[in-house]
Amino acid sequence: MRNTRNHDPRLTESTSMKERMERIERKIDVLVRGIGEKHPPKKVEEIKEFDKPLDIMTLLSLPDHLRKSAMVIIKMEDAMAEDVAKETERSRAIESAYLNQLVRMGYLGRKRRGKRVYFSVEAKHPSA
């Protein structure tokens, strides 16, 4: 019985699955290196907190899921991810991820008090 499926001529029957996977992994490595060169990861020490204002125009420019979290922090002034999750009716893990994203973006600050992490919008203003 003859196989009627169309095959890529580069991938013959003798090409093993391992070889195919290795070729895919090499392509992924090239993509990851390209992204890394354009957007190098920030070290924790390099993340500046509170360096962008969280005004109405900024809020409107944020995606809905981040805007909802940011607005709760503005309302509560200082809160943990668990507190924000209760207000937004989302899981604590999701809120923690969203709040940490806002910290990385420079819109929120994060302070540790014991084992608890609090998020806030207190802005640092450079002295004139």
C-alpha cells in the first residue's frame, strides 16, 4: 500500500525523530538569542521602581487586566496581591503576576515587610 500523504522532501523516512527535534531546538535557540540581543533581561537591581507616573492617560493605555489591578492599588494605596485579588475576583497568583509586571514597567513600587510583599503607587519625585 502506498502512502498518499505529502511529505517534505527534506524529511525522508530515514530522518529520525531525534534529528528533527535537534533541528527544531537549533532554530529555537537562534530565535531566543535574537530576542535576547534586542531585549536583554533586566537584573533585579536594575529595575527602577516608581519611575513612571500612573496618571489617567497611562491607565487608559494599559491593557484591561493591568488597568484593573492598577486601579485597585490606587484605591487601596498599599496592598498585597491577596488583597487586590479579593477586589478583582481573580486568583492571588494571577494578581501577583500582574502587579509584578506593573512594577517591572515602572508604574508600581514593591516593598517587603517580613514575609509579605506590598505594592503601592507612591511616586518618587526627583528634588529640584
